[in-house]
Amino acid sequence: MCGIVGYIGYREAYPIVLKGLKRLEYRGYDSAGVAIYDGKNIQLSKTKGKVVDLENKINQKQAPKGTLGIGHTRWATHGIPNDINSHPHYSNSGDLVIIHNGIIENYTSIKKELVKRGYVFHSDTDTEVLVNLIEDVIKNENVKLGKAVQIALNQVVGAYAIVVFDKKKPDEIVVAKLGSPLAIGIGEGEFFVASDASPFIEYTTNAIYLKDEEMAIIRRQKGVKVRKIKDDSIVVPYIQELKLNLEQIEKGGFDHFMLKEIYEQPNVIKDTYRGRLLANEGIIRLGGLEDYIQKFLNADRIIIVACGTSWHAGLVAEYIFEDLARIPVEVEYASEFRYRNPVITEKDVVLAISQSGETADTLAAIKLAKSKGAFVYGICNVVGSTISRETDSGTYTHAGPEIGVASTKAFTTQITVLTLIALKLANLKGTISSRDYMNYLRELEVIPQRIETALKANEHIKDVAKVFKNSKNFLYLGRGYNFPVALEGALKLKEISYIHAEGYPAAEMKHGPIALIDEQMPVVVIAVNSNHYDKVVSNIQEIKSRKGIIIAVVTQGDTTVKAMADYIIEVPYTSESLTPLVTTIPLQLLAYHIAVMLNRNVDQPRNLAKSVTVE
Ligand code: F6R
């Protein structure tokens, strides 16, 4: 959470930092601030609210001038969102300025010590404690900023990505990372730092991704020096060439990133399987998997760890792996798994699923699994992310940057990767016939077309959204492969429209939730072709006899459910195991349109952040 940006070079820093903050706003948006330094004066502005509020505030004065600047967009952890708690924060002398993403867990004890030594605190943040700790080290140990940061961070417990500069050193910024991401863009005579590469992609495609427990001193003329925080040893950084382009991080004519990302799904799924799925030859080739295939084939079980939407993708995978490859699967909330003292052995394969690759709980679950000897495989979207580096091997989803806070294309591309793995294992184990295997491969290859067809229902879904936009509650029901889709549909609605919604396995209804059914309750039922179709039809009847309103997602040409439901949304036929890839689409669109009609901030829903790098 929190987005951080920094610039040091020869251009005016403010426009670069401001634009960067707008691109990083998906990471947190309850307050924002910048500090720009012209070598004499630091101009610091910050405010509760969004980056645009900061911009308006600054527009009332004069744009700050200077070729060194830092900026922050916040998702509050310590201290409520208000002007004072916003970053950047000054040290007591006013010489040091810091921005921080993460949590300093032992800040209370450090603060107590600093208060004893006469330090005064204006905010409730852990960040202000850190900047004063650094100042205290400079004073007491008579060292320069870089060394002071290193000494101070060795006293700190928690997670951080920080950028700090000292008024006395106008040609230098110092950055450090543990647990939260930090990229350094290397230009010619200029340097950028940011939580991801999007703020500097139009200036340079060369970047260093700092590793945990690394810090860098960036000097305007002399460049970047990377060191280990623990022992100050020098690190030779790896400069990576970025593949990202500007178009990928802009809205491309859509009103919201979320809608753009929903519509990108046919293309990004092709990107996910490109070069990996050769349907006609009957080949699935996943680079990260080939050398480790025996680990999967010999595994006692697969344990999937993830959070949120990625956890839902894990639930879909449970059905696919067990059904097709006959491997026992357990799906765990990473946040529970990490603290549960779970039984894990060397014969377990742990699959970690994460769009951002930065989710703190998933990361901790991975570390726990590794410490117990399990083989850990990652499925991430963000290339070079912490989880992708911490896992033993893995597969990228190649969905491209997902900016909308509500996950959409990440979900379907995760399912695509998981399906490829399951099919490969099923084929090797002989748990499905070669005819079925070939049919699945061919069907997976045309899934992008099926999704194109599903997207054609958009206008009709908008009409349905109009009818239900003022409903107070929604129920989402599905069975088998589409039970996780019901959970995901409900999550999408909750997070962007703030309407209460619950997902349930359709048959569980009569064990409680059926009491909620009345003529006010819209029930979204996924009733596509499946082994459970007749059972779902019975569940619909149960709801109808209690006057519930049915919005049914059905397979094109369905007549039975059509005759019973109040509203139907059609999706094209596909094999049952692949249905989540198409049934998800109308649920994403329904949530989107309801949220737009309610004037919600679709891409930046309240209280949420795109990557949850704190537990
Ligand atoms: C929901 C959503 C979140 C994430 C969750 C995990 O739309 O975006 O529930 O799925 O925070 O994030 P990743 O996949 O980045 O680990």
C-alpha cells in the first residue's frame, strides 16, 4: 500500500512526481503529498484526499520548482487520513524529508526513546518516528545520510520502502527496501524511484528492482550505489530492461481502467497461453514447470495459498486439479495458513497465487512453506515482484498491468495458467484420455472467442444493473466449478458498489441463507451446462417459491432456466471445467455497471488498495 515516487536530475521534478503519483494512486488514495527541493528551499505540500486534491491545492499557489522531488500517495496504517499524517514528513530539524510505504512495527518503543531525547512529534505516523531516528543517528554518530539510514534501519522491525533526502545534500537521495517494492529508473543524468515502473516508463526502460534489505544512494552526477542494509556490503545491481509501454498503463478510451481490463481479457488470455499451448500438437510447455514436473507428479498434495480474488482462482483450481489430474488440493487463505502451524512436508507442493506478487500474507505463507521444506511454485502477474522471486519456480500470467483495484483480468489469466498446469499433469498421469486432453486444449484455445461473445451481453447487463442498482443485498449462488465464481461475483459487487453481497454454494442455501429470501432479494445464480445443472434448477425453484428474484447466467440456448428466471444473461457454451472463464465476465460487468450508476469510484473504491503489503 502507498505509492512512492522520487526524481533527481536536470528536469523540473514536480510535474514528473505529480504524474507518477497519479499512476500509483491505485496503491492508496486517502492522502497525498510532495516535497520539491531547489537546492535552497524545500517546498512541501500535502493534503488529505486524492492526488487531484493535492494538485488543486498546489495550483492555488505556485508550482514548486526544483530538480529533486519526492511524492507519496497514502493508504493509512498508522494514524487516520488527515493533512498532518500525510507524507512527506520532516525531521525535527527540518533538514530531512521522508516518504515511506510499509509499517515500522517497533515504532512505539523507538518513539519513547526519541521523546526522552527531546524529539517532538506532530503526526501519529510511524514514518515520522523513522525520519527522526535517522536524524538522531546523524547527530550522535556524526555520519552522513546514507550511513545513518543504514544504522537506523538496523534498529527497525517491519516493512518499508523509503525515500529520504537531506537539505544539506542537494544532489543525493537515499532509498531502502524491505518487504515493499521499490524500482529505480536509470536515465541519462537523471534517476527515478517508484513503487513500480509506471511513473518513469516514458523516460527510461532501464530499471533496478531493489531486493529486500538493500538500500541505494543515488547521486545526481555519480549514479546509483547499492548496498546491503545489514552489513553495508556493496551489491552489484542487475539493470533490467522493461517491456512495459505507456499505452498499457493508460485507459485507452474506456471510462475506467476496470472496464478496459474486463475488455482486455480475450487478448490477455491469448498472451497467457501464447507459446505455451500448442493445441494441434497436443503440447503444453510452461518454462518454469518443465524442470520441476516430477515435484508435482510425486506430490502428496498441492496446497494453494492466496488472498481475495486470487484465493477464488485457487478454489477453481481445486476443482480442476482434483477433477482432471486427481491430485488432492487444499486451498488456504494465506493469512490463516501463516499463523496456523499447518502440517507441511517435503512431499507437498505449495502454489502461491498473486496478481501483484507483493501481498504480505501470501509472502509470509511462502516463507513458512519453504522453511518446512515444501517446494513452492508461484503464479504472479507482476514480473520481478517479490513473490515471483521468493518462490522456487513459477509461471507469469502475462495479463499486463492491472490498475483497477478490483481484480478482473488477473483472475481469468490465473485460471488459465492453473488449467494449463492441471491439463499437463493430467496428461502425464493418464488421468484423462488423450481424446479428452486434446478436446480441452482446443477448447482452451478458443476461450478468448467465447469471452468476446460473453462481452456482447454488456448492454443487456447494463439494463439489468439499472433495475437492481438500489438493492441493499445480493446473493450469488453457484455449484461445482462455479461456486468460486459466485464468491468472486459477490466480492466484485461489494468492493466497488458497497452493496452487501454474499456468495454461497447453491445447495448450502437451505442450511441458512434461504431465510433471507424475499421479494426484495436479487439472487444471481450461475446455471450453465454442468453435471449439477438439474440440481441448480431445483435450487432456483426453491428461491422462486419464496418470491426471490432470479438473475440467471445460463448457457446460450437454455430454455429450462429461461422459463423460471426473472432475468437471464447468456454466455456461450464451453466445457464444464472451463466455464469459470466465461461465467465470470457477466458478473464483472454487472458489478461495474451498478457501481457506475451509484457514482462510486470504480477504480479506487474506498478503503481498498491494489496491493496489500501489510498484514
Ligand atoms: C479483489 C482484489 C483483492 C486481491 C487480493 C490479493 O478484487 O483485488 O481481493 O485479489 O488483495 O492480491 P494479489 O493477487 O495481488 O495477491
